[in-house]
Amino acid sequence: MKKLSDIKTGCVAVIVFIQGGRGAIHRLTELGLLPGEKLTVIHNSGSGPVIISAMGSKLSIGYGLAQKIIVRGE
């Protein structure tokens, strides 16, 4: 398993769990990013926001928040 911030552009991953406090979990839940959700990394430069596609929408996740999302490759 890896952090979302480690996934390269163009790769598909599935959220396994969110490693963070109530604030991080609440924020990601509001965005619809829950365990089991499949996403595609559209842009990840290794620093700065990670842009993903999930549930038919594009989302920009801050790098710090992306480090709290644990995923597995698909």
C-alpha cells in the first residue's frame, strides 16, 4: 500500500483507508473519498496539489492531505 501522494500520473488506485484526524477524515468524506473508491491520478508532480478523477469529477487534493490517503494500485 502507498500514499496517494506517491502514486504517479496516469495510475489508477483504490482508497484503502484514511490515516488522519477527524478533520482530515471529515473533509475527505465530504468530497466523497471513502474506502473502496476508485480514482485516477491526473497530475502529481511530487509536490503541490494532486489532481485526481473520482466519481466522474476532477478534484484537487493538497499534498499534505494526499499523504493521509492510503491506496492500493489496481
